[in-house]
Amino acid sequence: RLDKYLKVSRLIKRRTVQMNDNARISVNGKPAKASYDVKVGDQIEIAFGARTLRVEVLAVAEAVRKDDASAMYKEI
């Protein structure tokens, strides 16, 4: 699930934040819902106000230590 991936990878702080407004998060150029199944190679774009973050998914895991969370994605 997209919401869980964003939380586990620490791209967002809370699982429910940002997911209410679908226009803020897109996967592979299309607006995505919280239930979207994230796959390796997906490109996620998150709009934080005026700032936009684009990442490519390198790994998907259920639980990750804080130190290893940044290895789950690569900024584009």
C-alpha cells in the first residue's frame, strides 16, 4: 500500500497525512490512492506546498529501521 510505504520509508510523518488529497501524490504520473500497491521501479511524486519531491522506489518492505529507510528510495 502506498500510504504504508510512505510511512515506512519516512517520506511522510503520518500515514493519513497527504492521502486525503489525491492531487498531492502521484505514481508514475497518475494520481494515486492510499491503497495503490507500490512496486520496485515506481516513481512517486509528492507535493509539499511549493516544493515537489520525486523519488524512485528501490525496495519495498513491511518494516525498516530508521537508519535503513533512505535505502528504500532514490531521489530523482
